[in-house]
Amino acid sequence: MNRIGLTLGPLLFNWSAERLRGFYEGVARHSAFDRVHLGEVVCGKRMPFSDRVWPELIGMLEDAGKEVVLSTLALPATPRERRSVLEICRDGHLVEINDLTGLPVRTGLPFVVGPLVNVYSEGAARFLAARGAQTICMPVELSLASIGAIAAACRDVEIEVFAFGRLPLALSSRCYHARLHGLHKDSCQFVCERDPDGIDVETLEGQPFLAANGIQTLSHGVHAFCPTPAEAAAARIRRLRLSPHSTDMVIAGDIYRAVLDGVTTPAQALARLRELRLPGELVDGYARGAAGCSPAAP
Amino acid sequence: MTLELVCPAGTPSALRAAVEAGADAVYCGFRDETNARNFPGLNFSAEELHEGIRFAHRHGVRVLVAINTFMRAGIADAAADPWKIALACAEDAGADAVILADLAVLDHAATHHPGLRLHLSVQAAAATPEAIGFYAEAFGVKRVVLPRVLSVEEIAVLNQAIAVETEAFVFGGLCPMTEGRCALSSYATGRSPNLDGVCSPPEHVDYAQAPEGTTARLAGFAIDRFAPTQLAGYPTLCKGSFVAGGKTSHLFEDPVSLNAAGLVARLAKAGVTALKIEGRQRGKGYVAEVVRTFRAVVEAVETGRDPVEAERRLSSLVEGGRQTSGAYRKQWR
């Protein structure tokens, strides 16, 4: 049986160019990831800054033997944002679509479908596979049972599961970082750069609940799906995706590699993850068909 | 210029009320998870739909059937697939169009029900000419219900770039999140719009009364707090009051409803074909009043009169009394 791949998903937060360089240098040199996504997914206003950094990082990661995937915007709106999606989709690299805007120009060429595209059933997965989808990262809401059913029906597609990180739960055209600071999206002053994992959102009773990241809303809890090799194989999962956070992602990658290789147990993996500096408690309800906020096993 | 008024029918009696109040079209769904308003006491059986369509057609009113959730994985028996059954029932009942969101449902409809007119639901979140063009080309979609992320100016530009009709929400409940791309409800409760056709479902709602006021909770999370003198609102997750960065606020959206009556003339000029009123969960009295008043707005706009009187009546019908024009004005963002 093929080894289960380990993907470092696209960074969802607004990090400085310097921080991006340092982060991906570490990923290139030391990490267990075999595939790394680069590119802005959340906000087109961040692109003029990060777009300057990606070309050098692509070269560096490829030189280190990583497969690079170029991720595209989840909610392209302006002509410039749409143009950027179309340009990336015409690129020779493998690309990730996070909205159907890029699909017409990419049809027939291989692509990755991100978890923000609604693929909830075998029929939707088959439809995209027929147009060139090579990997589909399942929507975060789906249970392991549903994922297994889709994977069994679509054996020519690589099924990827969102396995680590704050869950990307919602998108809006409104920027919540700007709203929180009394600003509008068009004059946001890039206040989201202050929160490398998004800004915590608590209930009126002080209970950690969600996190805001520009136009995106994430879970406060950090989703952690750590299957045994047998469980992953039974559901025909071919890749796990870890979503970048400010914690040590190289160690997080090692923890997942070890559990996928059967070197450690899921319980040991969860215990090691809890030793990292995480932005929230570990949750895993979605995988079990429960509410996404349900805590992972202690 | 003629604007089509598309009105909600959560029940057969609301359908009749909307038809009699001046709707050009009504939309409704089946009593199961195939539509995004899957709430107890709402929606239609196959027989009720047949009868509703006969009634509407006698009055020259079209019926659009919303089958706008996402097909579940792992349905072993295709003959028992609720989405496929819903498509067949809608066609059989003589629906004028079906409103779909899911690639799997669209693909099945285009392949097996070529006679059905397809509209793209707001839940599909198609907001660019490229995405809308894709749905038109791949499935023959004839109309797109616009995601609530676009300003009026952007809608005008979009309509220049696409070959299909557009339908825009003008009144009723408003999601600040892009519809069809929101899992907040399932994160808290396990049930969501995409999977179950529900948001912030009532079985997870709890009101805790204390001397200082009432706390409205959803699945144990405090969503809002109301003073003893205040009417406690429903804890819809995205309209709650939260704490972030040391500030307490309605971070995502205030408890407001959409009222774009004042923008009808501009929406018409932007090339919109149809105006949609939200509210399948509302009673027939409310539906009749809103439809009648919106009919007056449309007639005023079409004859070049000022619809200010009708607009004022609509303000008093807004849920909770607070209204917004949402993303139609860029400052909302």
C-alpha cells in the first residue's frame, strides 16, 4: 500500500514577508511534509505583499524535494483578484481551487480541490474528477464515514482530509478584523497582521468559541484528526492536511508522520500535540460525525 | 422594464397568500433535508406541491422548488436518494424551475431531467462571471440567485459579463456569511445548512433566566444576553454578541434584517431580473403583507413614482425593527 502523504496547507493568516521566509525555510529544510501549498486564500488585499515572496519560496521548497501547490483565493471579487486566480490556474504548477472561478480555465489539467469547495458526496467528487481533480481535500464538516464512502466510489482521486488546525468555518465579504477595529474593509489598515492565528472570539461568559481572520471565521479549537494507519487505509484516505499556525509546524508534521507510519499511537500523537503552544484546545467532533467543537480524547 | 417578484411559501397557505398578494413567482421546498429551510411544521409533501402548483398556475404565477442542500455521501440505494426523489417529484408536479446548489444534484438534474429549468441557489455562492459561466455551460443554468457579497455597482458589472438572469434578495433574514460556505452551526451543534438544511436549530436553543436578564444559548454557548425589559431574540449564531480583543460587540452582524426596498430602482438598472423575498419560516399574514407592499414598490418604480410610502410600511415589518441594506452598499464590508 502507498504511504499516506502529508500536506502543509496554505497559510490562512496575514504574516509578514520576513516571517513567511523564515517559516517556509524551516519547512523546506527539516519537515516531513511532501507537499506544500503556497499562496493567499483569504484576502486579496494581502496579495501585493505576499506575492513578492512566493517565487523565491517555490524554488526553495522544490529544491528541497517538496511538491509545491499554488493555492488560489476562496472568494475572488475584484477584477484584479479574478485575474490572479485565472493566471495561477494557467500556471504549470499544480494549483488548488478554492472556488469554481478557476475551474473553466483549469479543466483538463490536474488540480487540487480545497476544503472550501463543497464536495459532500460521491457525485460531486466524480464530477470534479472528470474535469481533472487529482486531489480533493474534503470539507471540514464531513464525517469519516462520509469521507470513506466518497473515497470508495472515487478511487482515481486522492482523498485528503483536513487533520490539523483551526477549522476554516465561514467566509464573508465583510472583514471582521476591520469591523472590530471600527474600520471598513476598503481602509482596513491591515489590522489582521497583529494576530498570527486569528483573533480569539469568546462568548459573553468567557468561553473560547471562534476566531476571526479578516473575512474568514475559524474555530477557536484546534482540530486534530490522528488516525491509525489501518483507520486511514480503511477510509481510503491518501493525504492528511495540516494547516499552518504560529506553533512549531515542523514538529507537528513529525507527530503526524509518526502516527501515519505506525510508529506512535493516536493517543501519543494527541499528547505530543498538546505539548505544543497551540491557540486552542484540541477538538475532533466532525470526524466522528458530531459537533465540530467536541473535544478530542483526553 | 419588468421586475419579477419571487416570494416565499413555507406552507401551502403561505403559497396561496403570496399568490393572492401579487407574487409573480413563489418558491418552496419539500418537507425534508433537501431544502435549506428544513424546520418543523414547514414545507410541502409531494401532493401539497401538486396542489400548490395547480393553484399558482391558475393565477398565472410560477412555482420554483428549492432543492438547495448538498447531497449526502453514502446513499447506497439511488431509488431512496431524497435529492433524486425531490427532482423527480418537482418535475412531475409541473414546477417552473428548481433551485439547486450542489454539483451532484445539478449534474443529476441536467442529465436525467433535461426538461427542468435550473436556477442556481444562493447556496452555490457563485459570485464571479467565470463561476456563473461554468454553471451555465456545464448544466444549462438559466438564472443565478446572487450571493449576498456583491454591491449594486458590482451586480451591474456582473450582469454585463454573464448570459444568465440574476435574482437578488431584497427583504427578510440576512446571512452575513457567504451562504453555502458556512459551517458555524455544525461546529456548535452538529447540524448545518449544507448538511441538514438548518442553521442554529431550535432543539439546541436554551434561554436561561436570571434577575439580571436572559441568556440565550445555542448548544451551551452563550450567544446573546437580554435585559429583563428586552424581548429575548433567537440565538442565531452569527447575530450573537461576542468578546474579541477586549471588546464586546455583535462582531459578525447586528440582529438586523435586510430591507433593500430603497434600492429596487438601482437593482433594476443594474440588470437584475427578479427580486427575492426571504421568509419561508414566516406565517401567511406576514407573507401577504410583505408581498403586497413590495408589489407596490415595484409598481411605483416601474411607473417612475417615488415608492417612499411603501418603503415606510416595509420598515415596520422588519424583524426586530432594525434593518440594513447589507452588502449592496460597499460600506457594509
